Amino acid sequence: MFELAGIRDFSNHVIGSRELRLSALADVDGNGRADLAVPSADRRTLRIVGVRGERLREIASARLPAAIDKAIDVQASGTQGFVVGLEDGSVYLVHP
């Protein structure tokens, strides 16, 4: 059983938005388990969380210059990372 109460301050949807893909899964640390990329509650930080032992832990985070409001996608080639679109129109590649 996982301790879900230990992970707070995240959001996977914005009220009024049609975008429902504000999260993505990828094994970023190579341990054979999928890790979750999800925005912080204010959507200005991409948080990467994964299972360590029997608990969820934050693996990495990246502060961004604007709020995430587009689908989060997994980088298709090269080093594992996430592509995020921001409300200011910019797109960032985040490597944990």
C-alpha cells in the first residue's frame, strides 16, 4: 500500500479547460517502474514522482517561467524527459 498523503501540491486539471492530459508516465530513473510527471498546484513547476520502497517520493522538479496548460508528453528519443507547453506559448523539454 502506498502513502498517498505524502504527495501534495499538484494538479492534473484546470477547471474550465478541455485539456485533460496534464500528466505523463515514463521510467525516468531506470528502475523498471513508471514515474509520474505532474504539475504543481500553481502549474509553474513540473514535479516527477515515483515509488521508492513502498512510498511515493518526489524524484525531481523543474520550475518553469509560466503555468503548464498543454498536454505533458514523453520525449520520444534520446534521454528520458518530458515536453511541456506553457500558457505563454513556449514549449520546454524537462530532463529530470
